Amino acid sequence: METPPDDAALPGPLLDELLGVAMDVARACGRLITDERPRDLVADHFKTSSTDVVTIMDPRSEALARAELARRRPEDGVVGEEGTDVPGTSGIWWLVDPIDGTANYLYDMGFYAVSVAAVVGDPHTARAWYPVAGAVFNPVADELYLARRGGGSFVETGGVRTPLAVGTRTELARCLTGTGFGYAPPSRAKQGRVVAQVLPRVRDIRRMGVAALDLCHVARGRLDCYYEAGVNAWDIAAGWVILEEAGGVLRGTGGQRPSRLLTFAGQGPALDELEELVVGLLREIDPDAPEPDLS
């Protein structure tokens, strides 16, 4: 398992400050997207495909996060899903997903989140960054998930903060398993073939469409494990530290760091079994696919 870089060992007071900023920004953006959501909300534009939707509230939420981070932490860098890329000088970067689960938000399903994480190292380089503090806020449920390195993992709702701990199931057949699908039709077809073979080997499958909350639900024991291909840094950064502080593991194949190729979350033998199953199925479906580049 990959270990954090030396510069991830920030002093406790700084970690507390970063966590406080992440919480405040996630809450502010969550209030914005719920309080000012247009009644006639429609897709503003699309990114990678006609299913990869963006609303007018996605960039508004990101602009608010960018402004608040500039005010509170002006020397830090910021990278956001909707195009924010502001360099910094402190060595700390913020990864922001202004609405994770935009399709759910568009349909007013009430299951979406804002994800805000402080990381050390450059997030533009796949193996160079590591999260140190993060918050994931579901404004509809009023659930704020939060953690910083060495400080434990919690969910706060109604002013009450409750510690998180991952589930303890060791058999994959008894695990409620989360997953997600990409946007490109060929990828979705392949993922559908994989999940059809995973389904009879687990307790059941949940596909909620919000990667950040999937990781938080593994941390909380609402899901036992999770896998997905195609996740981005801003999807997993806050959930990563929340999960690990709850006793869980986030990783890619072969014990390496999570990547866009494959990301797994959970703990113990069930996680090992899930990885073996999914990787084996992918090789059966597409034997000519290149092995993951972990360099």
C-alpha cells in the first residue's frame, strides 16, 4: 500500500485550520445550490457526452468556493471540476467538486454533494498529491462528512457530530457494494457487463451517482465496499481522507494509489476479493486492454 509523502505530515493546528475552511466552504456552496436552485433548472451544456451534464449552478458554486478560498487561504492553489486552476505558493492545493451528482441535482433527486479537500503536492501530477483534510456536504440531508489526518472521521448533522467507522464484513458475498458508470457509451457498455457479473456475487449493488458520497458511505458503514473506473481527483480527494480516518482503504489495482483506471474502497479480505473479481472480469471482457500504468 502506498504511504503518504513526508510533506503530508502537517502540524495539527494547520490541519485543524484546513478542515475548518473545507467545512465552511462546503456548507456555503451547499446552501447556494439549494437556496438558489432555479425552479426551471435545465442542462446548461454538456462536457464529454450528452449524459455529462452541467447546470448554471455548477460554475456558480465553484466560483463561490474559489472566492472563499482566495479570501481564507490566498497563498494556496485551487483546482475545480468546472475549470478553476489557480496556482499557489504554499504547497497546499484545494480540490473542489462544486456539485458531485449533477444529474441527480438536475432531476431534483436530493442526493448530491459539494466536495472540498486540501491536498499536499501538485494535483496536476497523478502520483504527486495526497489529501490531508476534507469535507463532503449533502445539503438536502444536512449531512457534513469531515476528516483531517490524525483527527478521526465524522458526520455532522443537526449540530451533532458522530464518529465514523467502516463496516467489518469480511465475505464479499455479504457486502453491499457501490459502483458508478462513466459517460462514454463504450465505457458504459463494458461497465454494464462487469456489474452484471459482480451482482450475483455480492449482497446487492448500489449506484447512486455521487462518488464523494459513496466513499463517505463506506466510511460510515452504509456501504461495505465500492469500485469505479473513471473517477477524477476532485471526486475522491475529500472522501479519501474521510474513508482512511474511518479505518478504510482507498486504492487502485495491486495496492497502488487510486486512479482513473480503477478505484476500490473498503477494508480487509472483502476488498481484496472485490479487486480480484473486477480485474479478472475486465480482463475477460477486454483481454487486449493495456495493463494499468502505475508509473
